[in-house]
Amino acid sequence: MAERWSITLGTPMTPSQVALCMIDLKLARLAYCDPTGGRSLGEGHEGAGREGVHP
């Protein structure tokens, strides 16, 4: 995903940055959408950047 977004945005993106953006999108949806009509917070992109994060 980071490679695709890097091409689309014309700037390098890391997997961690993609994960942060996807989480931010989820939070925006929760803030502005009907909470009963969507998926739960646990379903989605929270783990999207795990492969790029090394403790």
C-alpha cells in the first residue's frame, strides 16, 4: 500500500504512515457517520503498518 500511495502522492510513504492515515480515516468515519451502520472499530486497518514497525 505504501508503494502505491507513494506513486499517487508523488512522495515516499512508509507502511507506518499508511497505517496512521488509515486509522485517521477510521476515526473520521466514526466521528461523522452513523455508528450503527458501519463496521466496528476492531475491523479494519489498525494492523496495516505492523510489518513496517519494529520495536
